[in-house]
Amino acid sequence: MAKKKFAHSKLGKPPGYLVYTGDKSHINTRFEFIEIHKGEMTETSFTNLEELAARRKKDALTWINVEGLSNVNLLSDVGKAFAIHALSLEDTVNVNSRPKFEEYDDYVFIVLKMLYYEEENLVVEHVSFVMLENCIISFQELRQDVFESVRIRLREGKGRIRTAGIDYLLYALIDALVDHYFVIFENFGDKIEDLENEILLEPDDEISLKIQRLKKEVYKIRKAAFPLREVMSRFERSEHKLMQESTKPFIRDVHDHSIQIIETVENYREMTMGLMDLYMSSISNKMNNVMKVLTIIATIFIPLTFIAGVYGMNFEHMPELHYKYAYFILWGVFVVMFIAMLIAFRKRKWL
């Protein structure tokens, strides 16, 4: 739906025309404002750009988190206030755009995908970062995010996050986002393991739907994770004036994590594909067991039916037809044949 909306809305429009392509239009745009000035931290939120501009100090380390992307007019004003190129803003509100890393004269622009679970449903959220001098602006669709660990470190002033520079703060935000992929993998791995046990114990029709849902989830994760290595590689090699050499080793560590994420995604993709084969094999084994039991029952009753059919013929002169104990002898033969065939089947391990 979002892609159709984007294609229709952009038809005939110039580059840089802002169209929000997501489905979170009900989220009102809000500014979360965190500022570090002379060792002191200020944390608040605003709903208008004028109040934000009035509170911001030029020489302070600032993180502005923009929540809600549907108000394109307000985001356009943000772009004008911070001299952000229209093409960057276009990629910010186009939630279908691919993760990327771009450098401009005065800022660095990064697009990523943030993953988290909400009520057992995988959420893929479009996130953009603009790194300016002493300021980072992050854009996200929803209020929920994975940056709480960074907020806590800023509040407590632990480590070098308050003093290491704006590029280190950007690294910390991206690192929190990338590390949460491993939380997703842990949850996803548990789902695969539970589904494998369910398939082996009692395969049913619902399992095929669960496998399809898992395949869709791994496709979403793969689509978000694959460009991550390229983005981190370019971020690590960047020679932009806002980048410090002391931050490069930390970015290199995130790059290593991105490679590990891609490898893990591929492993889970193969495991998910294998679940359907395991399901079909379990269903086939279950059907084979049923057919085996039915075949054994039919085989046992074939000779019994033959004998009963012979003695059910309407001939007057038949052996034992008028014998006093013929009926009981015949039942004895039936029971002996039944037990003998069961013993023979068990010895051959057919039962």
C-alpha cells in the first residue's frame, strides 16, 4: 500500500518533493530534546520548532529526536532551519527507501531500519540520522525505539559519551540500533526451536501458516540487514570533517557486527526454509504410519475373510458343516491365525 501511495503521489513531482509513505499518520510530530552543556544535561520535549530553536545552544552537544514523520510541512521547516538538503528529507519521509550513507558539505546523512517486537509482531521502523556540528537529528516514525540505553548513559554521564564528540554520539545510537538486531535473532531463534519441536511432536495444518509467518519475518529482517554492511563500511571510511579518527575503531566494531548479522540472517533463512521440508516429512511419516496400520489390519483379515467366505457358500456337502464343534473350531483357527500374524509382523518390526 505504501509503495503504491508513494508512486502515485510522486508522479510528475520534482526531486525533493516530500511525501510520507508510511502508515503511521496518526502519530503527531514531536521533538525530544537532549542537550549537554558544560557538563549539565537538559532533557525535554517540544511540539513546535520555534520553542526548539529558542532553547538550543550553539556550543552544546545536542540530540534532537523527531518522532512522527507524517507532518511533512513541519519537517520541511526543520530542513530549512538546519540546512538539510531536500533529497535527504525526501529519503527521511519515504519509509521504503533503502539504508544508505551520504555525505554533504556540512552534515552526514544515514538511513537505517530499526527492528523490535511489539506484541509478538516484528516492527520494521524507518530511521534517519543527520549529524551536524555539535548536533544530531534523528527521525523516526513512532515513539517507541531502542535508544533507551543511550539516554541512560547520557543521564548518568558514564563513559565518554558526553565528552567524546558528536560523531561518538552518532556511533552510540547506531550501535544501540544494530545491537538490537541480536535481540531480534534471540527471539526468532526461540520461535524456530519451538516450531521444530511442534512439528516433530504433533504436526497440524496450523504449522504451515506459522512457517509462512516466520518466512515473512526473516525476509523483513534480511531486507533491513543486508545493506547494513555497506552503510557501516562507508561510515568507517568516511573522511568528513565531522568525523574523528578516535571514533573509527568503534565504528569498525559496528561494521563487524553488521557482517555477523548478515551471516546470522542467512543461517536463519536456511533454517526457516528447512522447516517446511521437516513439516512435509513429518506429515508424510504420519501418513505412512497410518497406512501401515491400515495395511496390517487389512492383511490380517484377508485370510480370515477367505475362510469365512468359503464356509459361507451354500453347498450341502461341505467338510465339518454338520459337525457339532465346527463353529468353535473355526473361531479357534481365526484367533490362532490372528495371533500368529501379529507375532510374525512384530518379529519383522512392522509393528
